[in-house]
Amino acid sequence: MSSKDALLEVSDLKVHFPTRDGAIVHAVDGVTFSIKRGVAFGLVGESGSGKTTTALACVRLVDPTAGQITLGGDDITNIQGTSLRDARKKMQIVFQDPYASLNPRERVGSIVKRPLKLMNIGTATERDARVKELFEIVGLRPEQSELFPHQFSGGQRQRVGIARALATQPDLIVCDEPVSALDVAIQAQILNLLAKLKKEFELTYLFISHDLAVVQHICDEIAVMYLGQIVEQGSKKDIFRNPRHPYTKALISAVPSTDSIGKPREDRIMLDGDPPSPISLPTGCRFASRCPFAVESCEDTPPMLREISAEHSVACHRVDAAGNFT
Amino acid sequence: MQAPLLSVRDLEVSFQIGGSDVPVVRDLSFDVEHGETLGIVGESGCGKSMTALAIMGLVPNPPGRISKGSILLEGIDITTASEKDLQALRGNDMSMVFQEPMTSLNPVFTVGEQIAETARAHFGLSRAEARNKAIEILRLVGIPSPEKRVDDYPHQLSGGMRQRVMIAISLVCEPKLLIADEPTTALDVTVQAQIFDLFRELQEKTKTAIILITHDIGVVAEMADRVMVMYAGRNIEKGPAIDFIRAPQHPYTRGLISCIPTLQADPPDEPDALFEIPGVVPSAVELAKPGCAFAPRCPNVIDRCKVEFPPSTQIENNRSVSCWLAQEETV
Amino acid sequence: MIDSSLDNFNTEPMEKPASPARQTWKMFSSNQSAVAGLILLAIVLIFSLVGPLVYQVAPTEMVWMPLTPPLESEYLLGTDYLGRDILAGLINGGRITIAIGASAALLTIVIGVTIGALAGYYGGWVDNLLMRVTEFFQVLPNLLLAMVVVMLFSATLTNIAIAIGIVSWTSTARLTRAEFLRLRSMDYVRAERSIGAKNRRIIWAVILPNAAPPLIVSAALSIGTAILFEAGLAFLGLSDPNNMSWGRMIGDNRPYILDSWWGVTFPGIAIFLTVLAISLVGDGLNDALNPKLRKR
């Protein structure tokens, strides 16, 4: 898996939380992927799939239980203190809810300047100039830096959040559902901004979303998560043109589309029920209980993620080594 | 032709904001026929949820009130009906499903008790009968082993299950009109597909009319027969869903449809930038200004837009649009 | 490179940046009872702080016949059983009472906020340990504990204030902990961590200001509670013999209550008015600082 141009490499990442009554939530349970520089990598999945926890662990906002995370070749899995703070310069995060991610008592200019101050970057004058520049980059007016977050609309707040994430000129930006709290018309503005920034500053994105259309628009590579594990991973073309895992297929077909007016898509794969609880996991394939194609072996042994073509991997007993559905 | 089930005329809902009356819904007129699905589309703050509350007779008062117009449900005017009459209408003839299923269910009662309570109030059933009714309706909405689930408390259910319970409660009395306000926004797409499947099935069976309020164009395309687009408290375009998707007329509708990324079976490597509607929706206080509220964001704006709101113009089969440009084209 | 849509983007009018403190004052000043409380409080403060300069009668000395009723001598509110001037006692005692109340409340807040903040922010064993300590102090009878402290270390003003502070911080700690628990999972706190902020900054400079509104209210109200507590201690005879306070006046005059109603009534009214004023201001602050009531 390891390659020279990989910026972020995650191998066998596990994040487990204890619950109050002593049980273990397997939020992320053995996730491996790597993101090359300049690539937008999408993690898709439904609620409870562990995509957000994975992202938070990658930027060390959640402590990994096991596995390894390297950023630009440096192992950041367990670093603490100064070395962690240094590493944070290179990885930043844009949060989902722009109403919750900005300190309501801080002026937005100060919010954007804060990372520079905390990480001792530049002199006071340089920082002011940088904040001004950042405001322009994300499409805000520098005069607005004196305002408080509540004086902005959701889209503008998200721009402030993006400016804060860009402040230290990071290599990796984790975007955790950056547009799902925004109105549709505003989503386009923010998605275009993110696409423009990626090109202009050669950014690498780890993009978390439940919205397949958004992921398809922004991302180059995609991993589909189900119940703490990656079930399918590949290029954008692989995933959408040639989805192999039944869950990926179900997910894609469940998206209501403007092509089928007045009726559901004909190829829709309906799933029954809900995912099992991440506390008591099934022994076999985690998707087996909802999978319309499950056979006996699916219930017994968990399928491994294996390559079916260059950089396209699937974890399904019903998909053979050549990628054919059997 | 049968009279429409619901007939809204010149509806205006006002809110007291900072000491003055601000209309958040204005000049709204539309019909809902028996058994059809009307999609109401718009961004947050466009008045779509307030319209739903007005139909249910649930506008929070104060600060809000219905300041003009009429809402006729099978001839009964909801705007003038007494609270007692409204209570009889709600549940019996119309019911509502909200976006957030957790907060709309009472956490201290089992789901069975909550369904049974509604059933008892409306059908005068005995306790045992109501419980059976609850189990039956839970099965109908696709809840596995309803005999067991009927005794669960809301927190013991997943989000999808809770929303199904909400739908069960709203359907137990077989209403003629179901208002669903973003019923699947908090749910995953695979669960959303299940819920919509359920809606279609029930509509087939009970001929319930549905008002589906959403911001998701894909949902509208899949579910609605007709669509009404709202912007800043007003209806700006109305017509069959297929026309709305294929040939939107109002500049806002056009923008709304082209600004969303659509899922493609064969995605391009480098997608084009999305169309942007510049700016943001006007704040409630700005709504009182004359002219078309969309004018500041409109790419086709003309001088007249800034001073006068365009009347609703009929274009071809059952379509209407409120835009001076459309007006000029038809004249 | 700037968005082509930038010019159209910022269509919203630029508002003058109003600081949260300004908005709070706007809300507060529109609340009549809060303003009444504030005026009353100002009167009490002027009375006790400026009063001694204007009315220079020693509160601890015998100046007239003992137990003279009000309005029967030049000492308007009468004298107590030792012939001490009641008005002088009120004026000078006010200063001491308010000083004890304020410093005890300050101590309450410092201990309560520190313990609550650490417990709420760190959680886990820190939370467990600190909450057990809090519960321990909560189950001890307040008055008895304070009495023991004062009796052990002699009844000076400082010791009385410390004793009150030590027994009354638990509810502040619980309140602070609840606020920290709520706020520590907010995304902006996460964002601070992601930009390299240390725990110390997150606790004191990020979460605490956001948790401040209920704490400010609680601080204001705890001054009132502390004043009542001081009165209670003094009533039981535990007061600084070298300083007059309202509580001590009531305590001293208690045995003569049947002969001289004025000896306990005037300090009682003074305590009542002060605590009332503080409560009104506290309630006003509560409304003004509650973001749900604030106009958006």
C-alpha cells in the first residue's frame, strides 16, 4: 500500500469507545487507506458507519485504539505535546455545522488569526496581512473581520471555518460534511470554493459525506464505509460506473434522481431494516443481515477487502477476484 | 370534476418581529387534490414549514398569526375554526410528520401507547382493540416484530424506526391529507428509500393526499405529482413535477435545479463548477420591501423587478410563474 | 484570485459590530424590575460606602441612653441595649456585611468554578474524584461546618468569609461542570484543539467565557446567600467583635427583642432590601444573558 507520494496513510485503524455499562462500541474497526498528495479522497457511508470518527482520528481529535496513521511519512498515531502541535500545522479540519464550529464570543478575524498565534507563525503584522489575504481567498470582505459569528449567514460562517483551516497552509484538510448543514443554493457556493482552493493550493482533502452526489462532484477517490469498515474502495469512475459491493449499489440506487420522475429508479436495491449495533457485531459480513444477495458463508466469515483491479477493492464473498458477481 | 381536498387562498402568515408585523408567508394560493402529492420546495426561511403549520392550525401564536386568507379543507375553513374543531380535524382528516422524529415523540410513553392513544381518541376503541390497531399499523409501516416493538420506548428505536413510528401515528386515523415536513432529512438514503416506498404504498391503499415539504430536488422528482416553489414567503412557480424538473421557468427555480450536483452513472474526471445563485436568502425583515425578493440575486433582473412584485402568470397546462420576464413572453 | 461572485455575495448590509456585553446591557436595561434592583443596590452601596464619611458617629460606642426608641433623640433610629446608635450601626455594618458577602461569594466562585471546570473538562477519574469531594461537602451540614471553622480559627472577618466560601461552593461547581460537559463537545472547542490550543487555554479562554452567563447569575445570587449566611452566623453569636455588621446587630439585640423592636428590625430590613436588590439584578442578568431570549 505504501507509496512515496502518499500524504496520509492509515493502516488497520481501530477506534473503540467504552459505553457507560462497560460494553465496547466498535466505531472504527480496521480501516486501511492512503491518500496521495493533491487527491480528494471521499469517505461515504450512512450514520453510524464510522466515517466521521475515522476522519477525527486522522487529525488526532479522537484517540486511535489501534493501528497507525502517518502524515507525510511521520508517524502521528501516538505523538503528544509539542510534536502533535507541530503536526497540526499540516492538517486542519472544516466542520459540518458552521453554527457550532465558531466560538460565538470571538470576532471572526480573531478566529482566523488564532491558529497563527497558537502556532507562533509570523509577526503580528504578518498575521494581520495573512488574515486579510485569507478573507479574500474564501470570498469574504476583510472589513468583516470585526464581526461576530452570529452576524453571518451559514454559508459565510462556513467560509470563515475554511479560512481558519487554511491559515497555517496545511497539506491535508479534513472536510467533515462541510455542506450538509447548508441550504442547497449555498452548498454550490461552498463546493465551488473547495474545488477552487484544492486546485489553487494543491490541497489534499479527506472528504466525509453521506451525500453521494456531493462526493462524486468533489472527490477523485472514494471509500464506502459500513459499520466501521471499508466495504469498497476505488477511483470515482470505479465506484460509480462499476460498483461491485451490494451495499455500494444499494446506496447509489437509493439516491432519488431527477431522471426518474414520479417513480423510484428501476434498478433500486431496497434494503430492509437498519444496520446492526456497533456494540454487538455479527461474526460474518457486517452487511449480511440486510444484504439481498447474502448466502450462508456470508454469515460465518467476514470478507476481506481485496483488489479486483488496480486500486479497486471490494470486501464481499459474492465478488470474485476478477470482480465478477457470482 | 371533484372539488379539491384542500384549497388555500391568499394566505398570509405574519410574525411579530421587533415590534412590527412581518409577513413570512404572503399571497399564497394553491389546491391539493384527493390522492395527489404536492411537493413544496424552497430553502430554509422561505415559509414552507410555516405554510404547513398554518394548514394544521398550528402557527405559534403569539408571535405568529394568520393575518389574511382562507384555508379550506373539504369546505371547513381552518383559519376560523375553533381549537376544538381543529383538534377533531387533526388526526382524523389531516396529520403531520415532522423532520426530527426524536423530539416529536414523547419519551415517557411506549410507542404503542402513543399510537393507541390517538386511535382511541378517534375511533373510540377499547384498550385491547387500540393496542391491536397499533400493532397492525406498526406492521404496515414496516417495523419488524411489531408485537415486541409496540412496548418499546422511543429511545430504544433507531432514527429510521422512530420516523416510521411517527408516520404510523400520523396514519393511524387514515387522514385524507398528510403533511410531511422534510420527513427524511435526518435519515440515511437507504432508509429514505424505504420511507418513500411506504408513502407510495399507503397512498395507493388509502388515497391519502400528501404535501411533501423538502429542499431536495431529487425527492420532489421521485415523489411529487405537482410542485410549488417558494421563495421569501411567496409561491413563485407552480406546475407538474415533470415540467418543474425539465423546463423550470423562474430564474430562481432554474438556479435551484442547476446548482445541485447530480449523481451520474459515468462521472467526468474534472466536473465543471456548479452553477451558483449568488448571495443569500433575504432576512425576514427584508421581506417587507416592495418588488421581487429574488431581484438582488437574479441574473435576469430588470428595473421593474425592484419596485413591483410580478403577479402569478398562467403559462401552458396548469403551470404558473411569478416573474416579469415570463409575463412579457406570454403577452 | 477572488470569486467572481464576490461582489454579489456580500449583499447583507454591514452591521456595526455589537459586542455581547452591549447586547446584554440592552436587554438588561429594558427589564424594569432588574433596573429597580440595580438602583436599590446602588442606594445600598452609597449608603454603606459614602455614609460613614457623612454620618460620623462611632457604631461601637455608647452615645445615648440604652434602648431609646426611634425619633426620640438626635439618633433617629434609636439606640440599642448598650446605648449604641442604630443608624451608625446600619451605615458601618453595611460596609462589613457587603464586604463579607462579596468576598465569600468570590471564594465560592473561585473554588466552585475551578473544581467544576476541571471535572467537566477532563471527565474520567478527575471528574469522579472531584465530584466525590463535592458530594462530601454537600452532605455536611453547612451551618455546622461554618460554625466549626469560625470557632476553630477565631471570628475575624476573613475567617467568617472563608468559612462561608468553603461551605457554599458545591452548587457552583455542579453548575460549572454541567456547562463544561455541554460545551466541551462543541465543534468550536474541537476546532481549538485542531489548531493546537492547550488545555489551559481551552478551559479558561474558550469554554469559560461561553459558560459565563449562568455563572455570572449564580455569582450575583451567591452574594445574597452569603449575606444571609453571615447574618445567620452572627445571630448565633459568631461575629467579629471588632466590627459591626447587620448580622451582628441582630444577634446582639436578639435578647432585647421584646423591649426594643427597632434593634433587630432595621438591620433586618437592610438585609432584606440588599438581598432583594441582588436577586432582582441576578434575575435580570439571567434574562439578559440567556441567548434564547435575545433577539437575533
